[in-house]
Amino acid sequence: MVILSILRRLPQALRGWVLMAWRVKRAVVAYRVTMLAAGVAFYAMLALFPAIAAIISLWALVLDPQDMARQIGEVSRLMPPGAARLVQDQALEIGEHTQAGLSATALGGLSIAMFVASKGVRGLLIGLAVVHGETERRTLWQRGVMILALTLGLVVTTQVAIAFVALFPLAIEMMGLEGPLFTLIGLLRWPVLLLAMMAVIAVFYRYGPYRKTPRWEWIRVGTLGATLLWLLGSGGLSLYARHVANLGQLYGSLGAVVVLMLWFWLSAFVVLLGALINVQMGRSPSAEFEAQTP
């Protein structure tokens, strides 16, 4: 095989990494990860606005829903421009029609929104189960509880992150900081959000797929790689949508929806790719090479 002849010429320190990259590439093709990511993106698209409704409804139980809607628009800047505008407009629309305070209508709307949002989480868990190659052995109610817990945790984490983005500049202003120092410290909220995202990915990797001997690690190569690839991919997609492809001219009013679908596909792909990297990192880096070397 070509890969074996290449590996024989490499130093021992690089051999394991190259072999792992080759294994990941084969697994991406074998598990049809691009198609899995497309399925996850479809469910995520269906679940996005119910999830926004759930976030705003839960916030509205104690505070003004329009405040949360505006902050969702602020956080949506992490998305490509067309997708960000779509999310921002829809969040403001939901915020205007959400009643503040505890009521039967609010609880009913929150329950429906949580149920629909859980479908996106379920799609991601199915993809993670496939790339781990494990057979699901949890009972139906155990899977349901896990999906509900992850959905609720994701909603609450999103609320905390959005509140952090909103309150962080106010806290800096109260400290009396001004000028470049104010701007510099204000920018620190975005790396904190990336760390929060990495923690969320780690939780999904740990509790999402069924495994006989799961290991809990906050920082693994796949988790860190998925976060960095998501950041680079989101930036690249933003530049592509803004300066290269005029999707609005090509798709008309659906251009923003197409950009949002592409962003969801990219996000799902890098999360599944990170899981594959973790799986391959758990294997012996040279076992396959040694088995095929005469």
C-alpha cells in the first residue's frame, strides 16, 4: 500500500500522527460523515427557532424577553452575515410575542419549544453513535431522559453565555476602565464563549453516544480540534458568503436560509470529525502499521 511505503520513510515521531490522519480520512468516507452532517444540519435547522423560543421563554419567566432577544442578535455575529440577520430578526419577532412572567401559556410554549429543539440534539447523538461504532443499548426512556437533559443543558448554557456577553461590558464599565484597555478586556468575552463551546462539545462526546467504557476528559485532541475548526470554518464561510458567492442573487430570498444550512452542516461536520479523531486517538498509533509490515 502507498500509505505503508510513505510511513516507512517517516520518522517514528511523525508516523503515528500521519497514520491517525489516514485512519480519520478512511473513517470519514466509510461512515459517510458528510451525509451524517447533512442530516444533523437538517434537524438543527428545524430545531433552531424552537430552541430560540425556548431560550427566550425560559428567560421570560423572570425577566424581559426582549432583552434576551436582543442579546441573541449580538451573539449571532459568530454566524455568517446572512444567517446572523435571519436569526436576529426571528429572535426579535419571538421576543415581541413572548409574554413575561409565569403562566400556563408560557409553560406550554416552553414545553413545545423544548420538545422540537430536542430533535436537533437527537440527530447529533445519532451521528455520534455512528462514528463511535457502538450499538445503542440504552432503553427508550434512558435515551429520552438523556436527550431531554442535554437539550435543557444546552438551552441553559446558551442563556448563561448570552447573559455573560450582555453583562460583561457593563461590569467593565462599572470598574471605570476606558480607552484601549476597555476594548481589549471587552474582547475577552469571545474567547470565553469558545471555551464554553468546547465544554459543551466535551459533554456531548462523553454522554451522547453509548459506550461500554467511556472516559471523561475536558481537553482532548478531537475536542480542541473541533472547536478550532469550527472557528476557522465559520470565519471562512463568512468571507465566502460576503465576498465570493452572492447567494442572495442566486437563491433570492432563500439566500440567508442557504447560508444558515451551510453553517449548520459545517458545525455538525467538525463536531463529528472531532469525535472521529478522539476515537482514532484511543487506538494504538502503530498497531495497524505493524500488523501489515512484513
